[in-house]
Amino acid sequence: MTPEDAEALRILVQARSGVMVNPANTYQIETRLGPIARREGAGGIGELIGVIRTGRDERLMWAVTEAMVCTETWFFRDVEPFDRLKHEVLPTLSASRDRPIRLWSASCATGQEAWSMAMCVTEAHGLRSDARIELFASDLSEAGLQKAQSGLYTQFEAQRGLPIRMLLRYFEKQDEMWQVRPELSRAVRWRRINLLSDLTPLGEMDVIFCRNTLAQFDKNSRRRVLEQFRAMLAEDGYLFLGAAERADDIEGFFPTSLNGLYRRRPAQQVQAA
């Protein structure tokens, strides 16, 4: 792979997803694109990118983009955001809602975050008896979504972050794998979404999880996504980012006491600022 090939890859992925690829990280590029090159019958990564540079194979360009934006995840990552969702956020929203509470895992990768949210919903205390909750999950990667929706995980994936009590309650053993039980699988609706697209059709959300994703975006794409989140978040809604990600430089958001947790500033306060 030549420097020109690496630069062409960087431009493609950033334009289509907002994610910044480091051209110097040849190991990551080869690891992620090698299977695609073999599947397509290309002689190597360089030949694969050569096809992409012609701009004629839309399917292949998206396959490469999706492979490069694939993110690592695990159940209940960082723990505290999920504790806050279960013990504070859901009960608080339940007290003020006469409509369904709408939750969105906006970059769910292979699904562990969305299933963790579903388990929090099931185990939350202090909800009104008539509380209704809708949970949506999305990702750019078709392959990631297929795995997420299947709810099927290896022993290593299942044990990574998932307490044994919850593993046994919400999953069932299938040979050497663990399968999400049907009663939990019905709690999540899945959809392929590019965060750089128009998110308006999704409607208003009460809780958005988009953790450890925007740190990979270029500055303009990150701002664009956050501004869309602000517009679609209910006035008393919550935005969960990764601990190292920030939204308080976007007018209308302010941080809470937990790193990565933001509230939407009431409209009257924004107008008065």
C-alpha cells in the first residue's frame, strides 16, 4: 500500500463517516481490509484501494468505510453510565412522562451497549407502573448490526463486563456461544444509520447514548452530530458520551457531575445567554 493509497483511504472514510483514519496505522488498515481484499479477489490492500480510487464501485466503497469505522465494545462499558441510567435517569423521566420514554444507542457497534441498556430498563426501580419505554439501536456497519441483532456472543464477549447473574438471567447457552433470551431481544429495534445523515426523521429522544465514538470524528463532523443531537433531544433529556468526549462547547449543552453525561440546557436559558 502506497502513501497515496493510504491518503485516498483516509479521505474516503472521513467523507462518508466523519471518522479519521491514521494512514500511518498500517497494521489496523491491513487487519480490517485484508478480509475484504480476499473476499473480492483483489491481489492485496493496494489493489483493493486502487479499485476504490476509481469511484465506480459504491458497494465496495461502503464496505471499506464500514470496516474502518468498526469499534470495540463490551457490556456495561465503564459501568457508571448504566448505573445512572437505571437508578436516576429512567425513574426521573418516568415521573414526568405520559408518553413512551425513547432511548437510542446511536453507535451500537456489535450490540453490547444496546443490550446493556435493555437490561437496565428491565431492572430499573421506581418507574411508574404504566411507564412505556422504547429502545432503538443503530450503527453504520451492516456487519456490526447483524451481529448485534443476532444477540449471539462468544464466551469471551459474554463475560466481558457482564456479571454472571445477568448472564444467566438474560442469556441462554447455545453450544459454545451465549444467546440473548427472546424476552430481552424483543426490547430493541435496530436500524442502519449514518450519524452524518439527517437525523430528523428519528424524532425526539429522551436519552441518547453515543459513547467513545465521536472522539474518532473530525472536528466539523463531531460538531454537526452534536448539534443534531441537541435538536432532537427532549428539553429534559440526557446525552451520554464517553468520559473523554465533550459537548459543553456546543451551545445548549451543559455537563453534569459525571464525565460524559450532558443535559440539554432549557431553551429560555440558551436565549438569555
